[in-house]
Amino acid sequence: MSDYNFAYLDEQTKRMIRRAILKALAIPGYQVPFASREMPMPYGWGTGGVQLTAACLTPDDCLKVIDQGADDTTNAVSIRKFFQRTAGVAVTQATREATLIQTRHRIPETPLTEDQVLVYQVPIPEPLRFLEPRETETRKMHELEEYGLMHVKLYEDIARHGQIATSYAYPVKVEGRYVMDPSPIPKFDNPKLSDCPAIQLFGAGREQRIYALPPYTQVVSLDFDDYPFEASKPDHDCDLCGASDSYLDEVITDDRGGRMFVCSDTDFCAGRVRAGHAGRLAGRNKGAAA
Amino acid sequence: MSAPILSVRGLERRYGARIGCTGIGFDLWPGEVLGIVGESGSGKSTLLSCLAGHQRPEAGRVTYDGRDVLAMAETERRRLARTEWAYVHQHARDGLRMGVSAGANVGERLMATGARHYGRLRAQAIDWLDRVEIDQTRIDDRPTAFSGGMQQRLQIARNLVTGPRLVFMDEPTGGLDVSVQARLLDLLRGLVRDMGLSVIIVTHDLAVVRLLADRLMVMKSGRVVEQGLTDQVLDDPQHAYTQLLVSSVLQV
Ligand SMILES: Nc1ncnc2c1ncn2[C@@H]1O[C@H](COP(=O)(O)OP(=O)(O)O)[C@@H](O)[C@H]1O
Ligand SMILES: [Mg+2]
Ligand SMILES: [Zn+2]
């Protein structure tokens, strides 16, 4: 630990990142370029999020790291251990206890508070990239609010699939101004982006971009008048805790086609089970089932 | 009499020491089709892209509907470009989105100007495919699956769907088979008349301007050497270069 500065990055780098964060918070949804540093992990592991976390952590923080809603995946465990080692901060799996949550692909089910920061790992920050690969052009489109292309993408979805089939990284408009990629969270989570008491920070390491949503920012999912946005999820209750309003993973339980639906947010699910809620297959657990 | 829709004075565009075009001045009147002819390299495309704001001229003034185009904020110019103006590229793939369906290509300008009803976008796309003689069953196909002539007709539909007033066309029939060209010209002529479009069309093909243009400008080495009513210029060319062009010596 003594080989590293607190939270691995040197103070100058952290200051640079904090300046980018402040700018991002001042212009909600706007992608701020930053000089992404090499981190001791591959890009696919969320180096953008890790740098944001490093720049935000203080010794008093309590860190939670989730990957697809779970605290126990290799990715989540590695990042958590990394900050335990380099920053010596407390860690937790409980959403309520955490002051900083780094996430990949989910927003916790437990409502966030004003005392929390949610850091997203972002692979591709540019929502217009799909149809316009030229960076100079997409920058111009943001500057001039030329967002017709986003609806071209949704149009294609409906033409192809009979509905808006985009189910992850569903594009949003922030405070009526910037169109933003919310990172590959399921569209079920999109409504939680809006009017959220916590600070939400988005970091793309390879692409060197930071963007942010300050507390209580208005975030609207794009759609058509005759094909309105729907925060859909599998039409089931959680088989472990019985929750009907949480995002579910489908888990194959045996090789005879058995399967169960369980909360993707493991902390949320375990909390409900502890509180006495029970689903169809209560008593089993996700780990043993898999 | 009404005012010109486009007015150009003293326009010059250089590429370093080389002249792209220079000393260009003309008025385009509402509903008029102006042809710009000249051999390859004479500055036709340079002039057109300066007029449409794709390139910035070193000198001169361009006035559209009383507004100074070169002094305009970029936001405003780009807004014009997707509402009141249209630009048909020589190569359809430069003017189309090859990665999305024909329907999305037609709908893009509508969505860019705020259309948010899928059903109505669809109906408008079908109507426009019909108008450019593309079978409506092709609405969900990508332009990559279309022939050159169909791609060009799709590009035209995509441009005209917002009912523009001023259309720039750069060699719209270039690179197409002769029979395909004829059909496209016919179609263009009908649309121009029906919609009352003001058009500036660049071509090196005199047959195209004879069919479409009310008035002609002949360019050579970046300068206009002769201009006038199409029939007059073609039937009684005054400038030696125009005479050469008309006698088809320079025609490719
Ligand atoms: N991007 C460019 N850079 C340098 N020179 C150019 C460029 N575009 C055109 N030119 C030159 O400007 C002149 C006019 O070209 P262009 O406008 O393309 O003619 P046309 O369309 O009549 O064939 C030519 O000499 C050409 O080589
Ligand atoms: Mg040319
Ligand atoms: Zn559950």
C-alpha cells in the first residue's frame, strides 16, 4: 500500500479528474474529455469508473461495487479489493450503508440518497455513434442539438421488430438539452436516472469521457408518440423474495429446462428475504441454483 | 416582380494558389432551374458546395431569401439545410445513410425537424417511395440492396420529403446507365414542376440541362464564361468555349 498514493492515482491526476467531474456536473449530460490514465486492469474492467471512484473517495467513505447487480462477480470483487488495498476504505454490500457505489449495468433497487455517489462504468459514451461514426460530426450534433438521428435508430427498431427493441443503453435526454447514453443498464432502470437524490457520474476509460447527472436532474427516455417508452422487465415475481417490482435475472437451475427468476440486485433480494418475504422457490439461493 | 430566392455576388473560392471558382455572380428566381455546365475541373462542384455552405468562400456574398448566408450562425445554416434546402449528391451513398432502411432514410429529415409519430412517418415514407417509383414493399430494405438508379431516387425522396424551396444537385444523373438517366430526368422534371422548386443543377451533360434548366451558366477554369436562357446558349453559343462544348468536342 505504501507504494501507492491514496486510491492509487497521484494527486495531480485526481485534481484533473475532479475538474472534469465539476464541469460535467455543471453541464448535465455533456461529455467532458479527460486524460484517462493507465490503470492496473484491462479497459473492459471499467477503468473509467475506477478513475472516477479514485478521484472521489475519501478515507471516510464506504464503498460498494456491483456488476450486473451482484457484489460477488470477479469484476466487482477485484475492484472492491483494489480500493481496499490502495485506499483502505470500508467496503459493504449493503446499498444503504454505501457512500460511493461503483456499478456496471445496473442501478440498485434500493432508492439512493443525497449522501451517495453512483459511479457508472461506460464502454461507449457517444449515443450517436451507432449511426454517425465521425467524432467531429457527433460533437457538432450535440452542440447544435441535432438529435434527429436518435429517432432514426428507434424508427429502425420498430420497423425491424415491431416495437422499440433497444433494451439496454436506452438513450435519454437530460434537462431537455443533451442526449446521453446511460451506459448499458437495462431500460427498466431508466426511470431511476431521473430526479435521483444521489450524484451520478459516468466514466469511459478507453474513450476518455466523463459525464454526470447532478442530484434531481430531469432525465427523459426518448420515444415516439405512438410507441411510448416502457420500463419493461420479465413478467414474473422474484422466486426467492417475491418482489414484483425489481429487475430479474433468469437462472437455469438444472439441465432439464428448470429455471428461476431472481432479483439481479442481490443485496436487495437478500434484504427482503431477511425481512421475511418469500418467493415461489424460497429457501434456495441464486448461487446454489446456478 | 418578386425578389430572387438566391443572390450571389463576387464569389471566390481558392485552394491555396489554385482557383476553385472566382468572380461568380447571379440571381436565382423562385421556381427557376439554373444549370451549371462545364468540363471536369471547371469549378462547378466547388461553386455548388460554397452556395450550400459546405465550403467557405474566400470572398463574395450569398443571400438567401434576403438573409446573408455567410454571416449566418452555423445553427441557422444547418437548420436551413435540413428544412428549406436540399442537396442531392452525385454519389447516392454520400447522400444516403447506407446502414438504415429506405423508410428511415426518407424519415430522417422529418425526425430531425421534430416528427415523433411512427405511424405518420411510415405513411409519409410510403408516399414518397411511391412518388419516386420505388415499390413500397422495399421500405424496410437498406439502400445497399438497391440499384444505382433506385439509390439516386431514394436520395431525392429523402431530400424532398420536407418540401424544401431550394435544391442543389451535383451531377444527379452521373454514373448511371443511359436508360436509367432518362427515367430519373423525367422524374426530376415532374417533381420540380409539381413542387415549384428552385433548383441549381450542376452537370457536364448538356442533355440534362436541355431537359431541366431554364437558364444556363457555362464555367471554364473557375469562371463563368457565358450565361443566358438555356435554348439561347445551346442553340446560339457566343463564347468559343461554349461553342466547343455544344459541338460536343469536350463532352465525355
Ligand atoms: N478539395 C480540393 N483541394 C484542392 N483543389 C481542389 C479541391 N476540390 C477541387 N479542387 C480544384 O478546384 C478546381 C475545380 O474543381 P471542381 O469544383 O471539383 O470542378 P468540377 O466539379 O467542375 O469538376 C479543380 O482544379 C480542382 O482540382
Ligand atoms: Mg464536380
Ligand atoms: Zn428477489
